[in-house]
Amino acid sequence: MAADDLLDETRGDAPGRGRLAGRRILVVGGGQEDYGLEDPPIGNGRAMSILFGREGAAVAVADIKAASAEATAERVRAEGAEAAVVVADASEEVAASSMFADARDALGAIDGLVLNVGIGADMGLRGTSVEESDRVMADFRG
């Protein structure tokens, strides 16, 4: 692989190579906040969704905000991949259960899962309260 090809791959600009062909992936937190910016930096969930689609996977984009999930799904479809939108609050047990069922129904099965969820009042941690941070981390504490 040439240095320029590696740079394109690092930036997410390289064409897909079909490494995920036939896979079905649920990305929880696949939308993103725009923070009122005209051209916000791409978030992790959106970036992963797009790259999974570029590599041939069908992607279920789950997010608490329907419009944000749909914006990501449109970008996945622009890569030539199948994309489904699932709207759910992953912090609620019943909603999370429905989210998995809806994604499975839309894609036929789930082969991979990304849990990219969090709460923030601003880009990064700036402006995030202790209470918001505690809510995100509550499920990991057991």
C-alpha cells in the first residue's frame, strides 16, 4: 500500500474493500449532536456507521434523535449500503430491548454491535455536569 493510500485510509477517504460484506451491524449512538455548527466535526458513531457501510455492511443506526439517525443513515446509503433507522433511548431497558429487536427485524440479524452512547452538554467534556456523567457511567458500575 502506497503512503498516499494509507493517508486516504486514515482520513476515511479511501474506497471500501468489502471487508464487511454481508455483515449486519447495529451502531447505538449512530447520530450526533451538531452543536449549532454549520459544518460540525463528524462524531464517532456517524463515522463508524459510514465506514461500515463503505466496507459493505448493512447498518442499523440507532439514536435517541430520529433526525440525527436518519442523517447518518443517508450517508451510509450514499456509500451504497443498506441502512435502517432505529429510534430508542438506550438508557431505558424496555426501549433498548425494542431497539435490538427492531434492528434485527430491519437487517435480518445482527452480526456486530457498537455501543457509542453518552451525554454531553458541549463538544467533549466541557459543560458536562457530574450528574450527566454519572448517568452515562451508571450501567458500567453494576
